[in-house]
Amino acid sequence: MSVEIQTPSGEVKTTHPAADLPPAVEEADSTLPFLQWPAVGSLFLWMIVPLGMTIYFSFIRYNLMNPELTGFAKADNFKYLWEDPAFFPAILNTVILLGSVLVITVVVGVLLAVLYDHRFFGRNVATLLVIAPFFVMPTVSALVWKNMILHPVYGLIALALHSVGLPAIDWFGDHPMFSVILIVSWEWMPFAFLILFTSIKSLDLEQQEAASIDGATGMQMFFRITLPHLSRAIGVVVMIETIFLLSIFAEIYTTTSGGPGTATTNLAYLVYSLGLQQFDIGIASAGGLLAVILANVVAFFLVRLLSNNLKAAR
Amino acid sequence: MSSHSFWYASSPTISKPLANVEDSRLKTWLIGIAGWLIALIVFFPIFWIAITAFKTEQGAYSPDLIFKPTLESFREVFARSNYKAYLLNSIYVSLGSTLLCFLIAIPAAYRMAFFPTPKTAGTLVWMMSTKMMPAVGVLLPVYLLFRTAGLLDSVWGLIFIYTLLNLPIAVWMTFTYFCEVPGAILEAARVDGASLMGELRDVLAPMSLPGISSTALLLIILSWNEAFWSINLTSAKAAPLTVFIASYSSPEGLFWAKLSAASLLAVAPIMVMGWLSQKQLVSGLTFGAVK
């Protein structure tokens, strides 16, 4: 007997657990379903209760500062959200942040994985240095970049620019979104690299050698062998990063608080500010629901894209 | 096999002379230099934290690499800011959630690996899919539920959240480790009359412990660094280090030496753990989709 596991990316794997043995211990049999119950039950509640409440809240009048305001709100919460001057910037910022970080981390990750696929002196140590930023807590990353590197007067970049006679740049004042993208990319590039580097190591060496003997150039090998081999891993990276990047919060909270104006307010920060600063649970929940829908749309398209890619590769 | 014809068609000479030895040596050098250069650039901010942590507050603003190291900032962080309370919260929350996670995950994985039903695969996929929920989508209900239950700003509250967040990873990883245990060994134990607990303790635990303990490292790292829920659900009493560091976003953050000292202490141990659990990180976060 075997179990077929379908991974999120659509691949079906067959594992061979030790399922062939007879359930010799009688009492074990009757307790078996219970073993799974706590895990399934708690995750079921985790999935259904908060989401159900978000949907419910988004259709009622619910403001913590104004308890008298109650009742069914129809689509009003969505209407207010829509009319909120921060709404469109927030959607746009979410998409820009997500898109830029995805492109940067995947492109740099792929190039670095290819580079590190070659042997060189001290490669293992260098690998540790490259993946290190992923283990730095987001609030530390954000503050170190903001205060020590990008600071317009004392920051290292300002000092470097000054020493060659160039004017300093107020990164968080003039290019706030760029600065946030820079920090978040620095945090997530190591993740992309680690996944892609792991994947590239399983590349068939013989195939590469054969191609090389046949006179294939580096470019040809990259586009014809390496990239197709990595496509699955890239898909996985994109999917996982998307889920996390839709909720990017700590970096914005500690650096810009969504500003200046709404320049770095993303959906996550908007929901926080509507719900936990202005205490309008109804409108904030409408925003939260939107984030869930956005995540599902992205996940749906990515899964389809990925499975199409897989079919084409075969 | 169209790719093959492509290679042949585009290759001018099939019997290409072997690459010059000098050439390949130069190439190795160039690759090494590029690889190290990038590694140093990527690592630089962390290196800079470590350097600045040992400077005086006055010296912290100058980019000097040569200075007299001092532990002054560390002393001040400990003396002035109740650092120990935050540190303890981080330790409680990450260890507590990891323990609770395995308490729930190991029985489930045992059941799934050794007594699978037709539904097992579907259950696993469903568990993973719970991670597809963006945190911001459920922020308000969780906040309000916690407020009602008195779990706001409590260590237990964060432990519950992190347990739920990490549970799919724990079940999946434990399941894969259990699947690697040969069935014949379990059968032999059973024939010898081992009870369920005996089987778990004497056979399964020793065989899967290496894998499970490095998975534990991964879960500890994820909980330690989690900042969305900790910022939103805790303020003073139960705040872990992520929240403490966030408090430096006020003008106090301009005390670079102290910020660096506090950061270095918060980051260094976890980074070592991260380096040790690289493999688990890949398979745990991708649910085995990338090997």
C-alpha cells in the first residue's frame, strides 16, 4: 500500500510508508482516529472561525469607539473602503511591493544559484553569509537599514556619497517605496536563493556535460536546461513569497508607518490602521477580506501557470 | 527530443578541443571572487550590526573599522531597558509553541504515516492549504477573540497563534521522517509485544529524532522572528524581542550602539540555528516540493 501525496504545486508523489504491517495491537486501532483529531480539529477551527468572522464583520456596522452603531451594513463597509483616499494607493502599493520583490528575489536568486553551482574556494562559508539575512528578525532588518545604512545624514550611503562629493539622498523621504522594497528584497532573496540552489544541485550533470561536449554555449545551457529545471522551484518560491509578502507589515510599521502620506501604505498596513488605530472593525474587515481574495486569486493563477509549465515541459 | 537536434544543429564543431587548463583556472578564480564579493555585500548589514554593537555611542557614527571594542552598549541595554523580560518572552513563546506543536503533530503524523487511509493525502494537502491564508485577513477577528478571552498581551496567546501557524509544517516534516522508518522494524517490535507507547518511545523516537530535532530548530526560528502577530497582539507584558526592537523606531533608534547591541543579541543565536537547519528549512517551507 502506498500514499499518493499531491504537493501544492500539483506534483503527485508516491511515498512508501510502513503501511504494510498488520495492525497487531488491537487497542491501537480504536485510538487511531483520535491521534489525528487534535491537529485536524485545531487547524479546522483556525481556518474557519476567524475567516467566518472577517466575512461577518465586513457586512455589519461595528466600531469599537461607537458601540451604539450596530446592524447589517449591506455593502456599506466596502463602499467606505472604496471611498477611502488611502484605498487605491494601498492596493497599488501592495501590488508594486509584491511584484518588485518577487522579480528582484527570483532574478537575483537564480543568478546567484547558477554562480554558486560552480565550485570555488570557501563556497560553503560564502553560502552561509548569503542566506544569513533570512534569519534576521524583520524589525531588526528594517531598523538597521533605516538608521544605519539609509539615514540621510549619518547613514553609510550618505557618508559614501559625501566622500565623493555627491549630495545625500533622503531615501525614506524621497523614495520611500524603493527603500521598503530594498529592505524586503534583502530579507527574501536568501530564501529564493536557498530554494533555487537546492533545486539546481539536483540538475542532471550528464545532461549538462553532453550539451557542453556538443558545443552548447553557457547561455544556451542556461535557457535550455537550467531554467526549465528550476521552473518548479521558481513557482514554489513565488507562491510562498506571495503569501508572506501580502502581509508585509513589520518593516513598514517600524520604518515609515505607511508614509509619507500613503506612499508606503499597503493593504496589511491599511487594515491595521483602520481596525486597530481607528477601531472601525467593519471597514477594516472588508479590507482583510479583500486581502484573502487577492491571495486566493494569485494562488489560483500561480497553480495553473505552474501546472501548465509542467505539462509543457513533459 | 527536439532539444537534442538543437544542440547538434548549433554546434559548429563536434570535436571541440578540451578547454585550456589556464582558462578554466582563471574562470574558477573569477567565479570565486564574484561569489565572495556578493556574499560579503549581502552579509554586510549584519556585519555592521556586529561591529557597531562593540563601539561607544559617540564612535558609532563614524564608519571606522579600527576602534577600541567596548561592552558598554550591552551593559546599558541590559541595565536600562528590561531586556531580560523581552528575551524571556521570546524564549517562552518560541519553545512553548514548538513543544505544543509537536505534541499535536507527532500523533497525527504517526497515524498518517503508518495507518494511512484514502483520505490521508487529502488531509495533508488541506493542512498545507491553511498556510495560504494571509495573516492580515484574520487580524481583526483574532484580535477581538483574544481581547474577549483575555489573551491579548499574554505569552499563551502568542504560543497558540504560533502553534497554529507552524502546525502544518510540523505535521508534514514529522510525516516524512516517519515514512523513512522501515516497517519491518515496527513489525518486529509489535511481534515482541511492544505497546503503542513502547513502540513510539523505543523504536520511532530514536530513529526519527535527528530529523525532528532539526525541524524543531526551524519552528523555533520561525516563531522567534515572527513580527506581524507579536506586534499586533502584545504590548508590554508578553512582548518578545521583535516588539522590543520595534520600539527603537522612535528617535531612540538613533542610539546606534545600543540598537546594534540589542539587535545582535536577538539575532546571533537564531542565525546559528538557521545555518544548522538549512535542509529542513527548504523541505519544511516548500512542503517537500523542492528537494
